[in-house]
Amino acid sequence: MMVKVIRITLQFVVIIFSLYVLAAQNFTMLPFVMLALGALMLVAGFEKIQKERKEFDGYVFIAVSLFIFFVAVQGYLLKD
């Protein structure tokens, strides 16, 4: 139940950040959008793994979220 609330909250955060970046054309906020998306995918992966059946999708979500975190940190550190 708690994981579902966190997932829904992160979905709203990702949508709001993404709409702001698109509307304001402020692409310096893009690493923060990617961090929020990575957190969302990490929570979704844990939610899938917590089910009775261990699904392969959950592990893929976790792997993709780690890659997104890596890219977001690189984008933040290497921006001009």
C-alpha cells in the first residue's frame, strides 16, 4: 500500500517537472526530471518484485533506473 502511494506521488512529480521543462524551455532542469523518473522506475521495480510472483520486469525496471541515475548525475556534473 505504501509503495503504491509513493509510486503515484512520483508519477505526479515526473509529470509536473516534465511539463515545466517543456513549457518553459528550461532544459537545465532535465537532470532533475531524469532523477525523478529513475526513482519512479526504482519504486515500480520494487513493487513488481514484492508481488507473490517474482517477475522479470521488476529486475529490468531496477536496472534501467540505475542507468537513468547514472545518466542524470553525468548530465548534472557535465553541464556547461
